[in-house]
Amino acid sequence: MNLDAAFVSLALLVSLVVAHPLVLVRLLFVIGLFALFNMLYYLRSERSLEFLFGVLYAYFAFFGLFWIFPYAALTVRARSWLTR
């Protein structure tokens, strides 16, 4: 069932992008913008160039880990891994 939620979420994202291609451009822009604001705060407090990894991680988290929250919401009562 783990992969089912991932495939359903991916299919919905792809169908939205096919129907409205500008949604992908806006989505990528907003993800980058919010990640940049968060990383500017990190840069101010830590003074390290590792803040660039935060922007890359924001894209990875959105496209690679987007299915975890819906899966966890659907399996609230399960006691297996990746449900809490």
C-alpha cells in the first residue's frame, strides 16, 4: 500500500500539469522562493554556504517525499513503519 499512495499522488500531479502546464512553473517558483527565504534565515544565523543544500532539499522533499503525509493520514491506526 506504500507505493499505491505514491502512484496516486504522482498521477494526480501529472494530470494537473498536463491540464495546466503553467502550474508546474508556478509551483517550482513558489517552492524555490519559500526555500530561499528559509535558507536566508539559516545563512544569517549559521553563516555557512551549506544553505544552498536547503534549496535543493526543498525540491527533493516536494517531489520525492510528497506521498508520505497522505499515506500517513490514510493509515492513522496502523502500527507499522512510516505511519506516525
